[in-house]
Amino acid sequence: MSDHRKDDEILGKAYDAKLMRRLLSYVKPYKGYVTLAILLNIVVAILPSVRPYLTKIAIDDYIANKDFDGLITIAALLLGTLLSQAVVQYFLTYFTELMGQKIIFDIRVQLFRHVERLALKFFDKTPIGRIVTRVTNDVESLNEMFSSGIVSVFSDIFVIIWIFFFMFTMSWDLALVTLSVIPILFYATFLFRKKVREAYRDVRYHLARLNSYMQEHITGMNVVQLFSKEEEELKKFSSINNDYKNANIRSVFYYAIFFPFVELLSAISIGLIIWYGGGEVVQNTLTLGVLIAFLQYTEMFWRPVRDLSEKYNILQTAMASSERIFKLLDDKTFVKNPENPVKLENVKGEIEFKNVWFAYNPGEYVLKDISFKINAGETAAIVGATGAGKTSIINILTRFYDIEKGAIFIDGVDISKVDKRDLRRYISVVLQDVYLFSGTIKSNISLGSGEITEEQIINAAKTVGAHDFIMKLPGKYDEIVKEKGATLSVGQKQLISFARALAYNPKILILDEATSSIDTETEILIQKAIEELLRGRTSIVIAHRLSTIQNADKILVMHKGELKEVGTHQELLARKGIYYKLYQLQYKDQEVIKSN
């Protein structure tokens, strides 16, 4: 069985007391709602249970004696119970749904807050579709339990208790005959629960597969269409969808057997009442009113039995969902903050790596004994082949990952002793793959920060050369940005990301292949802006095109996770080492392009 399947199947019991205690902890802030709901449930349970008894009184005491006034009184009482039940049921439904929505709101907020805190290492190994399933489908399953599961179970139990009370009060022997089918019901319920549990495990597993597949392939739709893989991917989707459909059909199949069987037992129970109770009525040992009341109570009894079976399914769903939700909440893949963090103040931007070793997977080092120093205000470039460790340096400098050995300092302070949020306040990163959120141009530059004024946003856009194209948009800075900036060109998105970095006025600026996706004309446009952007800041530039970093104060040459060379452009060329070879290769490539 795959690891993914293990994560999505039901690993615990159908009812897990430990999980339930943890779930009920979310109810504690709403004890008032729970108390009110239980009281209303007791009332809702007793009102319908009284009606058959009133019917018995009407038949035996008033109809049999032709007491019309008494019959009017009973009819008024019956009407009163119906109206009272409707009013109480309204408040019960309102308050239980309100409580359920408040609890689900709290759980969703807690989940999202937890996901925000998780380290990137977690997202490296976890499909996004699975996380979405936890926050949407699984949490919604808990909503059913809190809104219509836990509290309404009390109603069903109270109804059954009141029915038993009235039945045994009127005729204990007829009550025993009526309930003689209960052992068969218990056995049938046991089999039903076992089969439904197995079916539900498959439903949840295939639903998670479906969500993951949808998320992955919609995100990568451009690749699917580019390579004309629509039909092949459709076949794979159809297969997964078919598995999900079949799992649901199996689940429905057990319900289709169980509920008619319950109806059959109900019919048998009614038959026993007519056979045994009717015989006693004929022999004048039982009144007609009691017989009719028993028929009504029997019909009432099987309704909560069916409801409890439904509640079991809700409970089963909630147990499975809560197990996965708590597994996510218990995941401690964090880049931990120090207990007593050191405060960064008056940051100048001096960066120093001392004997740093780093691995994404234990023992597989991608950075080996890296040591270098970038003085405040300097621009350092990092070059090297793909996989040399350039981006990894950025990942550990921003503490997206923790290092295995060595230390990293900013202004002489070990960053492992600094709060992550405090550290990242002084660093801005412009990535090769720009991510824009749904919203406006303005909100994508400020990222919703109340500290950044509209004037600062516009100035930042002007500095990087984004202002002109933004002003040509219909909505200008309030232009709506679609998901991932779908309506903007790659170059325009890149310019917005530059404006975003500048708006936060960082002490340390990192450009990770930031101009590789921009056409030559746009690159020329922003080169001067980049020079302004870098001035007065400590900057790290990662670039494949060596022509863009010739003016750097120092160039770090990476090769297979090791720092091989450090120097200026001219110094490294004079050494005729790795940098010289890289430069020669690019120079030749450019000559070939020019000659063509």
C-alpha cells in the first residue's frame, strides 16, 4: 500500500474516544449553546412522545364514553403539542447550526494558521490537493457532526427513552412483544457499520486522489495542452473518477439494504402488535386506545433508529476526517523560532556564511562547507551550473530551511537566534517564477500591508519601470489581477514583483534569476531601475547570463555544492578557472547567435 493511501485511509476505530475528546475541546467555548440545545432536545423529544398517549386517553376516556367536551380538550392539547414542537424545533435547529458554523470557523482558522507556519520542507513532500481536502471536505464533515450529529443524537435517545417509558407504563407484556425484534436489529446494525466503514475508507481515499489530480493538472494545464496530452489525461482522470464513483456506489448499496431491512422489522413489529394486542383487545384485557397508541409508538420508535444509523455515518465520517485533520495539525515540520529571540536593530546588511552545510534530505548535502562574507551595501553575484546550490543559499539565508552545520550571520548576529518574521522584514526576494494573487495591481505590490502608502506603491512602480504599462490598463493600479496574473505578460508580472520588493524598502535584496524571463527590450528598460534598486542595499544576484552581473562587487562561483571561486569579474577571468569557462561558453553562444 502506498504512503498516500495510508494517509487517507481510516486508521483508527469507528469511534475513538481520544479523537472525540479532542473534537469536543472545540465545543468548550460554546457551552451555553450546548446546554440550551440539550434542554431543547429534551422538550422536542417529549412533545411528540406525549401525542400517542393523548390519543389513547381520547379513545378510551372520551370517544368510548361519548364525551365531546373532553374530546375537544384533548384535540386542543394535541394541537398545542404540534405548535410547541414546531417553535422549539426552530430554535433548536437555529442554535445547533449556529454553534456548528462557529466551531467550523475556529477549526478552519486554526488549520490555515498552522499551514502558514509549516516549513517549505512540508510542502515539498505533500500534494497541495491533499491540504485543500483537509481544509474543505474534511472540515465540512465535522460541520455535519457538530451541527446535526452530536446534539441531535440526544434528541433521538430521549425520544426512544420516552417511548419505552410510555409503552411499559401502558402494557409491559405488549411492550416486550413489540421490542422482541430488537436483537435482530442490533446484529443487522453491527454488520452495516462494519461494511459502511470499509466502504467509507475507499470513498475518502479516492476523493483525495481526485482532488490532488484536479489541482495538479489544472495548475499545469498549459503543459498538458502544449504536448497534446488532453485525451491521455482525460483517461487517467476518468479512471480515478470511476474509482470514486464505484466507492460511493458500494457505500450506497449497504444503505439500500439496511434501511429496507429496518422497514421490514418495523412491519414485523406492527404485525406482532396487531396479533398479540388485538387478541388482548378481543379478550377485553387491553383497551383499543392502548393498541392504537402502541401502533403509533412503534412507528415513532423506528424513526430515531433510522436517524441513529445516519448519525453513525456522520460520526464515522467525522472520526475519519478528524484523524486526518489532527494529523496535519500535529505535523511539526517547522523552522523553529528561538525561545528568546535576539532583536535585529539598525540593520546594515552585512552577510556572513561560516562553514555552512545544508541538505534537503538527511546526508545528501547540496551545500558543503560554504564560507563567504558580503559587506553592507555590496552587490554579490552567485553563478554556477543548474544544481550547483545557488537557490539553496537563498533558502537558508531567509530561513525557509535550517542548516545542518555551521552558522549564518547578519550584522554579526546568528540568524538562528532571530525570530523568522523579524529576519524576513529586512529581506526582499524577486524570484524567476513570479506569483501574483487574485486582487488588484496595488494589492499585489503592497501585499495588503497597511504600512505601505499608495504614494510608495506608485514610486516603487516608477522606479522599476512598471508605472507606464500600469497606467495604460483600464483600471490602472486598481486593475483586477486574475489568478497567477493570467492576464499579464511574463515581463509585466516580473516588473510588478520588482515594484513589490522595492515597496518594502529592504536592507537586503535578492534577485533569483529575476531577469531570465524578460525579453531584451524589457530587460534594457529595467537594468537602470535595478541599478537604482541595488544602490545602498546589500544585494545578492543569481543569474545565468553573466553579462548582467559583471559590475558586481564580488562574484561567488558555485560548483556541485561547493564554493570554488570568489572575486570580481576581471579577477575571475584572469584566473581562467570555472568562471572563465562559463564566460567563454556564453560568449561563444552569443557569437553563434549573432552570426546567424
